[in-house]
Amino acid sequence: MNDSIKRTPVRQKAKQLAKSLKQEYPDYDYLRELFRHLRKELSVEVTHKPKKLPYVPTEEEIDKYYKVVWQSRNMKHLVMIKTLLYTGVRVTELVNIKLSDVDSDKCQINIIDKKGKKDRIVPFPNTFKEILAMHISSEKEKGAKYLFESSWKKPYTDRGIRKILAYYTKEAGIEESISPHTLRHFLFSWLKKQGVEDSLIQPYSGHEKSQSLGIYSELSTMKDAQQEYNNIIRKFPV
């Protein structure tokens, strides 16, 4: 931008525009069309920032990270991070998982979508069943409703989960941030690296279309997807 150009600060300009538009009772669609026409009047081209590829940790980094979590001996954090690693659920989904959503016998967790989209089932390894069942039993004794609750008997917040993961990132000496979404990227990237097709990842990834995973392929049943997951997850680095 030319340094000689003087512009009103964005927030101040927004207040000026809001004042002039208030009596119009604008809604989202009205404002969207308004700014589309403004761009045309001012000959402003729509620009797109190049998409940055997400950071995906190496297996060595995940191993290093998990060792620090294990050494903390904080079982709630251990179960929390393993749940993220094994299922690839989003942090907004993790904090809403109830104890009743976990089926230990089938090694499945029912993810209830709060936004009205399709619910789905995510698998976890048979080797994780015992420690998860112990965690659930402990939480039930405390009168918990959700899979992960704080000492105030309330489910963790997104921010709370991120802070926990950030703490272990620092303790492990990893420069890039290990976030819930980073662990999600790691799982699905790792599964694809093992040769698992997108059509078998899609049913439990939470993506509405398999194109979101890179290529189009015909969707499979959850039964087929879980069978493939069970065959491959034995090789998982943690």
C-alpha cells in the first residue's frame, strides 16, 4: 500500500457506515450485496490469499510429544490427547462428548453434531478400550456427565483444551504448535500414508464430501471403514 494514502481506521469507518445504514435495518444478505456493488463502483478486485498447507507433525515429533504427556502421569490429559489422536475429532466435538456417547464394546464414540448436520460414529483402537473404560468409570463415580470435565464439574472449553495441548508442546520442546486440529491432520495424513483410501476415511472424518480429503471416491459403509481402521491402527506410533 502507498504510504502517502491516508485512510480512516477500519473500526472508525465501520461506525460511520453503521450510523448511515442503521435506519435501513440491514441483514446479512443486504450487506453482502451492498459491498459487492461497492467493490464494483470502486473497481476493487477480489483477491485470494494463497492457502498455506497445514502443519503436520512427524511421527518422531508425535512420539516425543506423547512421551511428555505420559511422563506427566495426568491420566485425564493422557486419555484426552489419545482420544484426539485416535479419533481425529474436532475440539468443539471433543468437549461435547458425553459418557453415554461412548460404546466401549464396539470401540466407537457417537459424535452428536450441534449445528444440525449429520451425526457420525468414530472408532478407536481396541488397545485404548481399557484405559478409556477406566476413565469413564472414574468420571461416573464423580457424577460427571461429559467425558472430560474440569474440577468445577463442567465440560472443558475449547480454550481449555488448547491450553493443555500448548503446555505439552512447550514441555516437549516442539517449535510448531500442537493443537487439536494438528492431531486431526496427523491422524488422517498418517492413515493416507498407510494406503487407506479417502472413501474409508470420510465416514468418520466429519467431512461432508470425500473431495475434502483430496480426491472423489464412492463412499463406503461405516462397517468397512472401521474394519480398515482396526487393521491399520495397530501400527500407530503411540
